[in-house]
Amino acid sequence: MKPEFAIHTEHLGRIYKVRGNRREKRQLKERVALRDVNLQVPRGEFFGLLGPNGAGKTSLIKILVTLLAPTTGRALVAGHDVAKYPQSVRPLINMVSGGESSGYGLLTVRENLWLFAQFYGMDYRTTRTRIDELLEIVGLKDRANTKTSDLSTGLRQKMNIVRGFLTDPHVIFLDEPTLGLDVGASRDVRQFIRNWAAAKPERTVLLTTHYMAEADELCDRVAIINAGKVLDCDSPANLKRRLQREAIFHLEVSPLNGVVHGFEHLPGVRKFVHTPGDGKSELELILESDDAIGGVINTLTTHRARILNLQKREPTLEDVFVDLVGMSLAEAEKNG
Amino acid sequence: MDRGWRLFLRTIVARAYPRVVGQQRQRTWIFFETFLPFVAVSAYVFVYRALNAPADYIGFVVMGGAMTAFWLNIIWSMSAQMYWEKDNGNLALYIMAPNSLMAILLGMAIGGMFATSLRAAVILILGTWVFQVPFVVSSPAQLFAVFLLTMTALYGMGMLFASLFLLFGRDVWQMNTMLQEPVYFLSGFYFPVKSFGFAVALAASIVPMTLGMDAMRQLTFSSGPSIGFLRVRVEIAVLAVLSIVFITAAKYWLDRMERLAIQEGTLTDRRR
């Protein structure tokens, strides 16, 4: 019987021991990458992990693909414990990471793909057929005999995508697969992944990304992760719906200085993010109701800030993140 | 999909492929790996000629020059290889695939051995032709056995180094440089190792090239047996033992490295 969950984690934690600075060379410091992560991803789901760089997404993926041992708790993939039975998990999974430079530059695209298929024991005929099909789909067929070292970053990432899907895994792990790609290449990659997942209902995808729109567009459910902790997990629509009671405003104003701190105490202001820009400041505001915008405008006017643009808009996953973490994704990345 | 020994064999063939085919595509090897060693060989030949050394010594140098290709392959393309594989992200893909890492190492070794044999053969043929080396093969069967065992032990050592050198990180480059010249000297690439005396020659025998070349010299030159360090049969036995020891140790360290990689999370991460 096939397991109900493609991925199942219970109280999963991971602590890294890292060396201190020169003075503390002998002392090992502990850095918590994951704490008490409990996730259930049913078979056939397109699941997203959304969080800033350093949130713990890659650590979680590494545990699930058997590259890293958990410090606490356990993780099951396709019903097998990843730490105890990695050999049972490995034939059923594959992974593609963004900015990957795997393979050998002197080999052609087709040769590199054949090489990695062999590590999974794929026979010649199946390998050839799948390589042809997948290269056709991602638009790389005419480059099949090009040396990998001669490919652009986008084309190389398309080859990596084909490498990951070539083995027809039960569960595919995509770690920032569109990282560093231009808009067109990212769109092609997203389209390919979506079609692949839709082709067979039991295929499961776990995608990590810090592109909110990507998660919103692709995922059935999203877990928002920050500082190693899963803060919330639901469908993008449900996550955003929780914010629909609030009013979300985007303001562009003349550069703000000290006034930024004043917003914290205004009645009705739940969360705000200030992004200083070139000759202007941008404010994202989550308010308890539309009425609270009056107080914000009064404060801005008192401090002689000119309002250049004011928009009320529908909540996005970015707003959900701000609501849960208290800062924007960019700020979270800056704070490490 | 294949499992067990069929997957093991597929992995060996696949990993040998970039060595056998890929490396031939980089035409610079003809200059760097045959012409440059040939220049070094020529220098020694002229020194021996100036000293009126016996003709066999010219042959020792040509044979040594051909064998340097294997030692260079061991330190730069075997020992350092796993580190490069880690750096470009291949190591993580190797570990998370259902194949055996030992098959990856064997594929690297067999592919490297094949590609390097081509380079060594070019140096040997060129040197023999240019310097008119007088080869007298006393036992082709023993010569074949010695060569095969030398390669097995040598590449077993390379596989062991490949696992161990993962620990050195970026220092692997210095480590290789440190190993290159001293081994040329201690293994007697250009002269009989017997001239070191018993103790030093014995210590140098830990590198399979030492006894391998000594035995090959004894089997291919008329003066060979008189300058041999140990009897050929003894050297064959020691090479067989070294083969087993190095391959077993390579397997042990590889398993240990994989466990360490998974526990510490340091060996598959390019940022660490």
C-alpha cells in the first residue's frame, strides 16, 4: 500500500555546529537551522516552502533528500525514514537546485543527461526516449549535442531541470529552480514544472522559493518558514483570505526620516514596512480597517511628507509574510 | 530500473565516460601531458649521455617519463577529483542517487587509467623511437601482471586519497603539489630505487609506483635484474597486498566520509 503522505516530518530539527572567529577558534557555536518542523504533504500535492534566504528551506530539503541528518525528530519521504533507510528513498526522488553547475562541461547536454540517468540504473532505450521528450518540451532539443560549457545560464538550468525529471521521480525537490534566470526562462521552467505535476496525479513537488509570485502561481499549499520555524501552512488563497479583513495600502511618499517610527503607535496600524527608495519612500501598510488610513495621512502631512501615490490593493503572499514575521522578505534576508 | 550489481556496473561505465571521451576533447593534453613530460625525459637522457651511463639508463628514463603520466593523473585527477566534484555540486547528486559511491570512484579510476594509458603510450613510443631504447622483455606474462597490479594498487591509492582529500578543502592544491616532486624522486622514476639503500627503498615502496617500476625495469632491460631492489615475484606479491589494502581502505574512508557528510552537513555544501 502506498503511503498517504509523500512527505511527513515530525518535530524535525537541525542544529549546525559552526566555528567561531579567530579568537574563539576552538569553540563550536550552535546555529539552529530548523526547529520543530511538522509537515504533512499528501501524494500528488504541489507544496511550497516560502521564506527568506537563511530561513532553513535548503536544510529541510537536504534532510528530505538524504543529504543531511536531522538533529531531532524524523522525516519520512514516500513512507521511508530518510535517516534510517536512505537507500529506499533515493530511487524515488530527485532534486534540482537553482544556480546548479553540475555535470561536466566537456560533455554534451545529451551525454550529461545520459550519465546521470545511469546512476539511477535507467536502461538505454528509456533514457534516450525520455531525454528526447524532455529536451523537446523545454526547448533544448536543438542543443542536445552542444557541449555544456557552451550553454548560457538559462539553458544550463533547463538541462538541470531535465536531469531532475529524467528519472520520473515520485517526489521532486526543487530548491529555488528559477534562481538567476531571466523572466522568459523562469516562465518556461514554471510552465514545464506545472505540466509535469499535472500529467500524473501521484507526482509530488516540493518547491522552495523566495519569489512570492512563484509560490502563489504554482503551489497547492504553502508553508511560510522563517528562522527555522514553520509559521503557517495553508493554500495561498486561504493564507491571503485571512488578511482580507484588513485593509492593505501601498503608499509612495517623499523621503521619510524620523517619521517612520511614529506609525507604530497609530491606532489601527497592524504592520508597516518602510522601503527607502531613490528620491521617495515606499510604505506597505496592513491596517485593521480602511478608517485607519486617515491617521496615517494626518501623520504624513504633519511631517510635511508629500503623498505621491496611494493604492489600496488585494493581499498577496508578501503581505502574509509581513503579517506573520513583522517585516518584509527583503528585510528578513537583510537581518539574516 | 536496474539495482544491485547491474546498477554498480552502469555507474562505473557512466563515470568512466567523461574521462575516456571528455578528456580527449580537450586537445591541449597533447602538449601538456605528452610533449612537456617528453622534454623532461629528454633532459635526463642528455645528462645520462653526458655521463656515459649504460644505454639501459636511457630506457629507465623513458619508462619513468611514461609512468609520470599515471602519477600526475592520480594526484590531480583522482585525489583532488572528489573535492572538485563537491565544488561543482556533483558530489551531492552522487550521494543522493541510489548508486554506490564506490562505483563512482571505480569509474573515475578505470576511466583515468584508460585515458592516461594513451598518454603514457605516446611518451613511451616517442621516447623509444627518438632515443633508440633497447628493450629486452624476459617475461611478457609477468610484465603484464606487474603493470596490472601496479595500476590496481596505484588507483586504489588514488581512490583512498580522493576520500581523504575531501577533508583538506581548498588546501588540496598545496597537498598535491607537495606530493608531486617528492614521489618522482622517492619512487625512482629516472633511476633504480636500489641506490637509496634498503631502508629508504622499503619506505618508498608504500607508493606502488616504486616496486612497479622496479619490477618492470627488471623485466624489460638486460641489466634490470642486477639493479633490482627485490625479486620480481616478491614485488608482485607486495603489489597484490598493496592493491587489497588501498582498495579496502578507500571503501572504509568513503563510507566514513559519506556518514560525515550527512551528519555534519559540510561536505555537500559549496558555501562551507
